[in-house]
Amino acid sequence: MDTGSHLLFGVTLAGLACLVPAVSQDPSLTHAILAGTLIGSHAPDLDAVARIKGYSNYVRVHRGVTHSLPALFIWPIVLGLPLAAIFGVWEHWFSLYMWIFLAVVFHVFLDLFNVYGVQCLRPFSSKWHHLDTLCLYEPFLFALHTIGVLIWIFVWHGSGGLHIGEMFALIYAATFLYIAIRSEQRKRYMKLVKKELELEQGICHLIPSISWFRWQFVIESDTRFFLGEIRDGSVVTQVEYSKINYTQEQSHPIVQATMAADGVRAFLHFAQRIHVCWTEKTDGYEVQWRDVRFWHQRKLPFGVNVQLDRDMNVISDTLGWDKKAWDPPYV
């Protein structure tokens, strides 16, 4: 999810920790856990430093090693040891470790429900896992947890941790219920799309939007992609794209010429529903690689553009999003 949401959930996890009497009765431990869950809830996304070496490198690294199975256990050690020393809570080291561990796990758990996905089973598998259920930003969850934090600050500040912990327990129960409802909604809409389009074979993706009653879908057949929306329970197909199997020898040589480009290699590391096309220019060719999952308003905003000269040598390649940060899709 987005950075603001992850940090917010880190704060509310510290509020949930107040259910434990040892936490609510020891201000030093409370502050240590708050610092730990706040940093821990964002720690896996520290792979953003990979942007220093360019966006292609960032795409290769993001939601990979820092979100892996070993990282779930390493982050709490890396963060917990200095925090235990700073706040002088060595006797509560295990409790501090566990709450930071929960913060890191919850981060990866939420990313798993996003369309972008996460390589959460590394090093055993490099496969991207995504449950396509939550947007990068979920207004309901953000509002729910923000209200809890405001009550904690302005209403129950200094009034004892038990009530705070009980309140956040209810908030987290509502959070998991919301995710379960969205997951069930996705399953129901998946059946609806397959029924309406008489889909017997092929792959179907549903992509959530901020609206509870509007989803996008991508259907991949042997030869084409079908893109459309579900609006208030109605299935609407909007556009089709042809597929090109870029891995086979009969693929067009202009497309093959781009395979060595750094941006294309990074794109293929991550992309799953690939559409590629090329156009001839006065001084060469332009090849566009796109991940069809991230379509919006009949456009494919995520991919890489490769410029070739007349001899099909790579002149430049640009990987990224062709959209405003606040525009859909939110992944």
C-alpha cells in the first residue's frame, strides 16, 4: 500500500499493543514499540533507495528481497536491537521483537492483496503473488485507522492503555472483515465476468478501484486481451489488444532487437500480461512494451518505450508510468 497508510498502520499497531498490561503500564516500552512498529511498518519499502541507480533497477528490486521470508525475521532484529538500547527495555526484548515482526508481516500482507504484488516467497520462489483485492490506497481503511489515532490522542490520552488496546482490537477486526468482504466481492465479480463473456478458457484478472462498486478486468485468451469494467454489477467490455508472443523465433525482428535493453529486461522481470507493438519513425523505430493489467481509460500507462535506429540498434529506453501520480490505476 502507499507509504502514508503503512505508517498509519504502524501507529495503530502500537495502540493495539496496549492490550498487553506490560506495555500499557510502561511508558518506555510503549514508546519503544511505537517507534518499532512505525519504522517496521515501512521498513520493507526501504528498497526505494534502489531508485538511485535508476527506475529499471528499482523495478527489479522493489517488493523483492526486502519483502521476502527471511526479511520478515531480519527486520525486527535490525530495528529491535537499537530501539531496546535507546529506550532501555532489554527485559522486554522479545515483546518488542514480536510487535515489530507483526508490523513487517502486516506490511507484506497488505502488499499481497495489491495488484502490483510481492515476491513474498523468496528465496524459495521468485514468482510474483498478488490477490488483486485492495487498491494502493484504501480510503475506508485509512479513515478507520485515522479516527482511532485521533481518539487515542485527543480523548484517551493518559487515561490508561486497556481501553486504547480494546478500541484498536475492534479497528483491526473491522480491517480484516473489510478485506474479507472485498475478497468475497472479487470472487463474485470473477464469476460474473466469466459468465457474461462465456469465458471457458483463458486467464481473468480483476483490478479493484477506490469505488466499492467499480472494478476493471483483463481477460487473456490465446490471441487477444479483452479489457473492460464492472459498473454496479454490469459487465462492459471496452477495448481489445492483440498478443505477440515475443519469445518465439517467428516474432518480429524489430521486437527482438529490444530484448537486450535494460528497461525491457527489468520490465519482463515484473510484467505478467504483456502487449508489445512497434511503429516506424523517420530515423528508426519505436517499440512499446506494456503490462495490460494496468490499463485505464483505454490506455496502457505502464511499460517501456525503446527507440531503435534504422539498423535496429537500441538508442534509448524509458521505463515507467505515463500518468499522473493521482490518476488510476492505484497499484
